[in-house]
Amino acid sequence: MNNTHTQTPINLTPESDRMFRYICDWGFNWSGVPPCFDIIENEKDKGNMTDLKKKGLVDSFMDPDGEDYSWCHLTDLGESHANQLGVSFCKRT
């Protein structure tokens, strides 16, 4: 019996895929946790971020210092997905 576990492919729209790859790339400038305000510029971007969050690829949190903005990062699943795509990313520190 084969016990090899294979991950179900994650289907993203071209726009969500573009955002995912941008988060991976942009994270290098922010120790793996880029600010959402640099990623979300309009309502369509909000929808793509929601798509990534619902699929478990990214998560976000409000600034712990009380600033009125949020940060995002790849989840473990997001890191796995990036690896499957061959996309470089910066692990959170």
C-alpha cells in the first residue's frame, strides 16, 4: 500500500496567483511580513487577498504597536505552495 501523501493542487485565479507571487517577492523587503497597504490598492485586490486567506495561503494581523494598518505573511500551506511553484520567499523572522 502506498502511503505517500500528495497535496491537493490549489487553484488560483490569475489575479490571486499574481498577488500570491507578489507577497512572496515583496516579503524579502520586510523580513517575510510585508504590509498589506502595499499589496491591497483597490476592491479587486481585497477580493484576491480574501481568496488567498480562505484557501489558507496567507494570513494577516493588525500592527501590534497600535498603528492603523495590517501585515500579511505566508502560512505553512502558503510556504508549501510557493515551494511547489518554485517561487522564492522570505520566511518570517
